Amino acid sequence: MKKNIFTIIFFVFTIIILGEHQLFAQSQTPLLPKVSLSIDKAKEPGDVAISLQILALMTILSLAPAILILTTSFTRIVIIFHFVRQALGTQQMPSNQILIGLALFLTFFIMTPVWREVNDKAIQPYLAEEISDVDAYKTAINPVRHFMMKLTREKDLMLFMRFASEEKPYSPDDIPLQALVPAFVVSELRIAFQIGFLLYVPFLMIDMIVASVLMSMGMLMLPPIMISLPFKILLFVLVDGWYLIVNSVVTSFG
């Protein structure tokens, strides 16, 4: 009998202690924010408009890298830098991070006048609620359109206009972006490859001279790149190659 009483008392105390411990743990648990995503009925038409604006903004942000690459000077710059590294034969030096970083900063430098005009004429008036979002878009796209038009060949532009079955435009503002952007990219690729070829020529001459000298000396087992690489780097340093390339790239955008 006494054993049963002690057993009951033991279980009661165990339940009480566990209950107090659970209450103490709940009181010590920090309050964490809860994030939820739900779809409710809109109370006002403005709620739907704000939601659509947020969706459009998120879409634009996801496409920002492609927009930056295809509508700015980035394409030409990064391809020219790649040709320089290939012509020198330095493998991964400078690294991709350095070349892409330098190309990005040069792009920001070249595009600053265009983006400043977009900010002054479109973004700031829109934030001040002086113009609508449609007017802001039309005003913002004009400086970018003029920048691309200045660097796009007429031949490339007419090619995509013909593919899109569009009539001959009477003014630059009549050219649709779906034809202007690919034409601009094709023109940039053409110019970048032309500059890359001109950069390759002097370094190719050094490789040919070194290979001819080694062959005439009977040193067929010695890779010519081991001898020509120091000479190419020396030539590049003596002519201040990076200065000349950056100067040519920036001035080529006028």
C-alpha cells in the first residue's frame, strides 16, 4: 500500500516538474517574426495597380544583367579584353573577375551621361508624381535608344526590321526595340572582333618570329610559347598597352 502511494506521489511530482519546465521554456522562447504570402480580395483598384507595379519591378530586376549587357557598352569592352588576354597568351591572368570588373566600371563611366539624363528626365519626375509611369518609360527609353542608334549599323538594323516585317521608319523613335537591341548587339560584336583582330596581329608576328628562329636553330622540342611570352609581355608593357586599349575603347563610343 505504501509502495503504491509513493509511486502515485512520484508521478504527480514528475508531471508538475515537467509542466513547469515546459512553461518556463515557452516563456524563454524569443518571439520570431512570421512571414506569410497570401492572396486576398482587393478593396480598392489602387491595390491591384501597386501589386502589378511590384511584379513588373521584380521582372525588370531579374532581367537587369541581360539589359546591362545588351543595351550598354559592356559587350564590346569585355570581348576586347578577352582578345587581349588570348593574344598575350597569359592563360587566366588577368582573371575573369578582374576583366569583368574593369569592364563594368568602364561601362558605368561611359553610360553615366545617358543614365544621368534618364534620372533627371524620367525617374525623378516620376518619383515626384509629376508624370505617369507610361510617360516615365517613354522618356527614359529615349536616351538609351539614341545611344544604341548612334552605334548601330544601318545594314544590321534593316536586317532585323526585315525579319520583323516592319516598314521603313521615318525617325529613330519609330524603330521598335525588338529590332534595335539585336541590331545593336550584332554591330557591337562586329566592332569588337575587328579590334580583337588588330590586337592579335603584333603578338602573332612575335610568335611567328620566335618559332622561325627556334626551328632554324634546330630546337624543335622547345615550345615557342615559352620564349615568345616574355617578349609579348615586354612589348605590351613598353607601349603602355592597358592605357592605349582603355583610351581606344572609351573614345570609340564618342
